[in-house]
Amino acid sequence: MPDDLLTSATEAADGRQNVKSLFKMLEVLECFSAVDRALTVIEMARRTGMPRTTVHRIVDSLRALGFLEQDASRERYRLGLKLFELGNVALTNLPLYREARPYVDTLARLSGEDVHLCVFDGSQMVFVERAERGAGRPHNTVTRMEASPCHSTGVGKAALAFQPEVAVERVVRLGLRPFTRNTITDPAALRRELASIRARGYSIDDCEHEPELRCVGAPIRNASGRVFAAISASGPARRIPDERIPALAVQVVAHAEAISARLGYSADAEQNAGAGLAARQPP
């Protein structure tokens, strides 16, 4: 075999090996969650199906890079601050973060309630922006990387309702923790609630995450139409009685749609694309 062909074959093989190693590292990192915050090498090996020696080698590399940290006992590992730093950079560079800030502030001013903007990370909601009632400026929460559950919050249910079943099942599998007496903890009841949200276009947190706190949320779509975030307005139940919810929902949905449009989403374009696809289907 000529030298140049041999070199190309070797480089291709090395490239495939590097990709495989990268995927293995990702598998190890994905073992961690809000529930499983610290794991041993044995636990990671069991979850990934990889040999213990392989996982140990990967963990050592991730620890050296700052992606994993070892606890005091030196037996368990948790996600490292390097991931926090990268997550911070990712959030602050999101078009959502840049485009949504004026809308968050305006919704807070018009509704007179606290407004939260969150991104769905696959299992929970991560705060991107917040505007508090009566505050002059939005309070950026990106550096704090706060997160909230999906099954008990307005933003969470608004985003979860438009996710594929595999995402809903992941949330259910993590556990539907009860926060108040109103929290939905039954998977079947949660799925019925998500269907209702899809039908009406907005979610309601009826004192499900905090006692006496009501919330109305709406989904935010990216340019391709995928729901990846949500916005909500929340306040004391005495200030948001049942009869006020429809009017508040109109405000929240309007701002969610405005943000989606700023991100490139067009409902008309999506409907036309869907109609075109249907027209091309065989009878």
C-alpha cells in the first residue's frame, strides 16, 4: 500500500477511535443527574455497561480536565466546576438570552407579577432570566444556574407538554416528588395534564410547587418549531384567582409567541411545511 494511502487509513482509524472515546466520556457524564449527584466507578460502570477498568480510565481523564471532582472519601465523583463554566457560557450565548430580556421585563410590568424564563435541559428547567414584581430591572440568574422540576411548575409543564414521550418518561422515572398537597405525583394524571396544556396552549401551576403560589406558563419555540423553553408569570393565589387566569394566560402566551418569533419561528411557515409534506404522501 502506498505511503499516502497508509497514512490516510491510519488517520481515519485514529479519528474513529477518538470519536468512540468521546462518546464513552459522554456516557459517563450522562450517568449523573439531579437525583444521582455523586457516583462510584462501579455505579458508573453498571450504568454504562462498560468494564470497570475502562470507566476508571475515563474518570481519571475527566477529573484531570475538571469535568469531574472527587469527594473527600475519594470513592465517589460528582460533576466538576468546568461543566458549570461551560454551561454558563452556553446559556449567556443563547439567542434566547439575548432576545428575550425585553419581553421578560415587559411581561412583568404589564402583569404585575414575577416572570421566569427557563430552558428545558432534558429533565428539568434551568433559569435563564427573571424579573420580579416591582423591580426596575430583570434579575439575571444565569450565574446561579438555578433549576426547577418539570412536573410541578408552570414553566416545566409548559415545556414538558410539547416534548416527545421519551422525555416525559425520563421525568417520570426521576420521580414525581410532592412539593405541596396539589403536586401531581401520578404519571397517568401528569400525562392527562400535559394533554390539556397542549390543547389550550398554556400551563397552570395551581399551588403545586409552592403553597399559595399560582403560575401561568407558555412554551417558547426555536426556529425549527421545537419547544425548548418556557416563560411564566406567577404570584400569590389571592392575586391570581381562577377568574384572572384566562386574561393572564393571554399576556403570557403573547409574550412567548413574540419571543419565538424573534428566534425565527413562524407558525404559518410550519403549517405550510406540514401541509406540503402531507400533500406529498401517497394516497
